[in-house]
Amino acid sequence: QGGSGRREATRLLTERQIKKHRTHHCSHARTRHGHGHGRRGQNGYHSPRVQRFLVTRLGEDWIFLVLLGITMALVSWTMDYASAKSLQAYKWIHGELRGNIPLQYLAWVSYPLMFILFSSLFCHLVSPQAIGSGIPELKTILRGVVLKEYLTLKAFIAKVIGLTAALGSGMPVGKEGPFVHIASICAAVLSRFMSFFSGVYQNPYCYTDILTVGCAVGVGCCFGTPLGGVLFSIEVTSTYFAVRNYWRGYFAATFSAFIFRVLSVFNKDAVTITALFRTNFRMDFPFDLQELPAFAVIGIFCGFLGAFFVYLNRQVVLFMRRPNAMTRFLTKHRLLFPAVVTLIIATLTFPPGFGQFMAGELMPRECINSLFDNFTWTKISGSPPPVGLGRSAAWLHPDVSVFVILVLFFLMKFWMSAVATTMPIPSGAFMPVFILGAAFGRLVGEIMATLFPHGIVFDGILYRIIPGGYAVIGAAALTGAVTHTVSTAVICFELTGQISHILPMMVAVILANMVAQGLQPSLYDSIIQVKKLPYLPELGFGHMSQYNIFVEDIMVTTVKFMSSQSTYREVKLLLDSTSLKSIPLVDSKGKQIDKAPSLLLIGDYRDQGSATFNTQRAIWTQFPQKRKHWEPQILAWEEEEMDKPMEIDEIRVDPSPFQLVERTSLHKTHTLFSLLGLSHAYVTSTGKLVGVVALKEVRNIILFRPAFCFSSRNGHLHSCVCCEQQYF
């Protein structure tokens, strides 16, 4: 054996020397054979560097943001183009059948019915997660909760096609909420592609930043409003926002909005890059200070109306979820509810019928353009329409007052929008609520124009009332009240292209938010509560209990754990008795050293072991006589192995899990959970594992805090009968 080893070593050494000699000879030959060969050698040497440089550069942030902006601009423009052509066909069919009322009604009802049923059925078959707005689910995902199938390519396809069909039906549904979901899916899918160039996209913290940017792009390219889009996305999705993502959001949203508007110009939908709903209010003196009380009234009333809209929407959803015979029947026949809702709405908006008293022939964008115009309808009502009135003529009826039409439009569209947004289709509430606010503001503006027919005198100069300005303020105030955001004012500035009413608009939006936030949660938080998504609610302001309640009062003390001395049998019993995704690993039963999110890895290891065991069993069953002979010894060996300590080195251990101490206040716990997106945290005392607090415990103590009292005598929470009676 010694001789053969020496011979093998001599052979390997000889081969290495020959290889080295050949390499040295080839390098001299390349040097002697001219300059061109030397250059080729240098290029061959530098090509890996160039490739590495290009791959690194392609993985940079701005490449990802540009790709995201271009993709979403193309998707937004394509959806708008398809839905606009669909609405044109809708109105063309209605116009061609003029004079035949039964056929007109049949076409007016069947056209949206076909699109709504297709949208509902397509989403149900492809991806049920595409139904609804998507913003509540994104708020939950950004909190660190994993929702399956919400950010997949299937959901993207279902959302885009279903939303396009819903918008093309003419029903009072919006685009903004679903488009935030679409942009976030696009950002998630694109990040998986970009991870080929840079591994930073695989980081879970980077994943959250990517979704935040996707939300900003979704609002920015939806209406071509990058500034308001970024601010709105921050307000509706984030509790704490990382300032490092600010430039990313603005860069991607601005680029996407620019491409979106350029495509409109290219398609000759617009002459140049301009606002989506451009207004022409006078800039020198747009309003008088004496009008500020009217603007404040709009804000206060919009606050009450916004809270009532959220309440009505939630009651419709709860009614549909209530277990009774009707809801079970509707659940079994999924297409019946959207069909009935569409049939009722289309019947009431039929232009030759009741729709003539509520401008039923106008599509959503036509409503906004007409409500924002510069004409005072009360002055031209009953007289020949002036030149340039356009689609605003639908608001004028020879036998009915403008005020009656506006009131009927607002009341009917109010409940229609609240009900339509509950249909099982991709739909948002921003645009329907925006139209409702514009109608309410226009109503107040027309009332002011009637009270001051000659305008308001200021410094010897007479300035007339502009009802269109009131409509813009009402639109911003009502959407702000429903969504609990202030950035709707900025969105209105960008949509109209003017900031002439910036002061009254901010006053109205702030007042609307003050009233609405005191009455109801936002529409998105309301949906979160109805769907019972694992989202952490706001803690509130000014409650002393958030500083008097500690982690030790709400933590779970019966914690299942592993120790370094745990046997395979104990681990098997632990895995069979729990569905936890991570298990705390302690040094001994008295001290904790770290925690290991090892359930998945243990499951994989167990699956691999089971596969190996099954293979060995399949082979062993080929020898039935031997198997019976050795079976008692095998069982004895298995029992012996199960009682041995488990090898911890085989498990991937997280050495730095998040920990809290017993006296951490509820306020600090809520802040840490919100800021870091935690799902749970382990509680330690002088290095010992004493409990665990999860998102569920923090949420319950916030929601049901009035039902508990804090006892300074023993330092723990206990139920209080008087508080329970008062709370419930």
C-alpha cells in the first residue's frame, strides 16, 4: 500500500508540472505572435470583469424603477384605452337604438351585465384574491403578515382583465385601489426577475421597500398624479415610512405618470401633456374670504357623509356575510348578486326613464368634466344652452330644477356606489366617492350662486361665484373623509392643473378628516375589520393605559420550546402538537439562548428522512422473510435512536430573534411591532424565556382595552364587569 501511494503521488505531481509548463509555453507563444493576439488575450481576461460590471449595474435601483414605471404606464394606458372604447360602444349602441325604447332598455341593461358577470366569473376561476380593492390586503402585507396568492402573476392577470371589464361596464366602480394592488404585484414579480442581477432583491426588508414603491406607482400612473400619488400611498398603506424610499417612490411615480400622459398624446387623446380634468378657473381672485364659511360647511358635511358611506358599505358586506337562507343561496349562485345589483343600477340610470332626472347618460369621466366646468347652471336653466356647454347639458332638464337633479344624482349614486363596491369584482371606491364629493360641492356652489346672483363685492369690485371650484373642494373633502387622508387635496391640484383654491381646499379636507375620524374608521380599515385580516390597529392618542399596560400583562406564558438536550422523541411530539413556524431554542429549561425558525427546515429534514425511510422500506419488502426476521431488532433500534439527544447542528438557527422584557409598555410594543413588521416576540427575564407575545395579543388588548382595568395592587389586568357593561 505504501508503494502504490507513492506512485500515485508521483503521477499527480508530474501531471501538475506538465500542465504548468504548457500554460507557460502558451503565454510566451501569444506574446511572440503579434499584437492582435495580445489584445485578444486582454479582452478574454477582462470579459468576466465587464460581464460582472454590467450585471451589477443592471441590478441597481434606478433600472428597477424605470422598468416598473414603464410597465405600469403601459398597463394603465391600455386599460384606460380598452375601457374608453367599451364605453364608446355602449353609448353608440344606445344612440343607434334611439326611438325604440324597449330595445334601448335591453341594450342599456344587458351591456354592463355582460361585462360585470364576465369580470366576476373570470376572477373567481383564475384568482379569487383579485376581487375587491387590494389596499387593505397590502396594508396587512406591509405589516409583515404573509397572505398567500395575493402577489402572484395569476392575481395580476385576473386583476387587470377583471378591472378592465368592470370599468368598461359603466358601473360606479373605481380604478385607484385595484391599481395599487396591480402595481404592487408588478413590483413583486419584477423584483424576482431583478434578483438575477442583484441578490439584494431577495432580502425581506428590501421586499417591503419594493411594495411601498409599487403602491406609489399605482396611484401615480392611475391618474397621472405622481406627487399626490406618493403621499396618498404613504397615508393609506404605511404606519411608519422609511424616508430612504421617498426618492424611489417619486422617481418611479413621476416616470410612470410621464409615460402615461405621453401615450395619451401619442394616441391623440390629448393635445399635450396636461392635467386629466383640466379646469379654467380665474387665477387673480378665485374666491372671496366671505366664501370660507361655505367651504368649511362643505368640509364638515363631507366628514359626516364620508363616515356614513363607510358605515353603509360595511353594513352591506356584513349583511351579505350573515348566515341565513338568502346569503347561503347567493353564495351557492355567485353570479346572482352582481347580476341583481347591475340590473337595478342600470335600470335606474336608464336615460329615457328615471335616469333623465339624474344625468344618467353621463359616464364617470364625463360627470367629473361637467361638474368642474365654469358655467353656472342655475343662470342658464330654462334658457337655450350657451356655446361650449357640451356634456353639461345633461344636468339641465326643461321641467326639473338643477337642484333637484343634483340632489337626486347625489342620493342615488351614494347608495349605488356603496353597494357596487361590494360586488365580487376588482373595484375601488376612490373615483365613485370623488364624483359624489364633486356633486355635493357643485350643489353648494349653485346654492351660493343663487344666494349671491350678482357675486360678492370686495374692495369695490364684483366677483361672481364659481360653482366648479366648490365641486373641486367637495371632491377632495369627501374622498379625504372616506380614506382618512389629506393628500387628496394634492391629487385634486394635479388632476385639475390649478392650485387656485388651495387654502379653502385644505380647510375643507382637514375639517372632513376631523369629523370622519371621530365617527368611523377609514374605508380600508373597515374592510380589514370585516375580513378579519391580521392587521395591527392604531393605538390612539392620549390614553394613559398604553403606558400602564405591560408585556407581562398580555403575554402567553405557556410556551412550547426546544432545548439543546431535547431528544428526537420530544421533538417529534412537539412538531405533531403545534403548527408554529418558529420554535424557541433554549440552552436548558432554565435559560434561553436563542430562537430558531426551524419548523420548516425540520419539516424538510423530516420529509427527506421519510423519503429515505420509504425507499429503504420498499427495498426491504422485496425480502419478506428477512424483514420478518429482523423486524423486532429494527423496532428496538428505532426506539433507542428516538431517545437520543437531537443534533442541533443539523438545524438552521436564527441567533438574534426579537426579544422584549417583561416591563415593556404597550406603547413601545405597538411601536416596535408596527415599525419592524413583527408577527411575534419572545419575552425574557434575566435571560430566561418567560413568555411570547404575538400580533393577536397586541391587537386584542387595543380593541378591547375598555373591557379591562389595570390593578395597581397586583400589577396585572383583570376583567371589570362595569367596564364590560359600559363597553358592550
